[in-house]
Amino acid sequence: MVTGFRNLKQAVFAPYLLPATRRSNMARVKIYISPKQGIHDPQGQATENALKHLGFDSTSKVRIGKYITLEVKNGTSKEDINEMCKKLLANPIIEDYSFEVSTD
């Protein structure tokens, strides 16, 4: 039994529906990860082939990557975010990554 909420759906989504005042001390980070040039990308190749099969002949060099969003406390350094990417979120041996931090 979930207490304090009218139903399970409300309980599950409650953390995402917090008032802006309770989240104002957080910054949003957008992380873009893609395979390095020269690294074989079978998912990108399969997608490119499928697009061409569907008649979209103008496509080429399709690369499939990842897009990650997360929130960090305001004042978290870019060096800390870079370490998160290097140690867990991306594989720096085969992937390139970049990120943006916004406080809005």
C-alpha cells in the first residue's frame, strides 16, 4: 500500500512534479554521446540501410549515440561532470561526449 498518495501513478511521478521552488537549487545537464570517428557503428549502419530501403536516399553516415539528462546541485563543477562522463556515462575509448549545463 502506497501511503500519502491517492494512487500508485501519483506516487511514481511525484518526484518529477515537485514545485519549481524546491528544485531551484538544481542545474540541468544535457550529455551527448556518440561513437568516435573510425569506430564501427553497426546500429548506425543498420539504420542507414533501413532509411534507404524506405526511400530516403539522401541519408548517409548515420551514427547512433546516446542523450542523457540529469540534474546536479548548482555549483557542481564542470570538472565533476566531466569525471561522471569519463568514469560511468561514456566509454572514452570508443565514444566522444560533450555536455551543456543550464540553470533555467
